[in-house]
Amino acid sequence: MTPRTLTPAEEAFVALSVHCIECPGCKVDLDRTDEQPECPIAEALYRAWFDIWRKEVRR
């Protein structure tokens, strides 16, 4: 059995997922009463993933 290679969109999604799991700023704090600030790295990774995914879907 050969391992399946990931598409560029899947690789970008894995990068986003790993960042959000490992980044202390991305973890949800349920005890926080004010709005949690957005992580600029996560936002950039999301935008990159979405652009790649959209191009793959349109093929």
C-alpha cells in the first residue's frame, strides 16, 4: 500500500490545524468574558488555505 499524497489544499489545511492547536493565542478560553483577539497568523493561514481550496474546486 502506498501512502496517498496530500493536495495543496489539504497541506494548507493541515498547516492551519497544526498552528491552531499549538498556538496559545488560538486556544479558546471559556472563562474569558471579553472577546478573544484574532490570531493574525491563523487568519493568514486560513486565507491561504481558502484560496488554494477554491482553485482546486474550480478545476
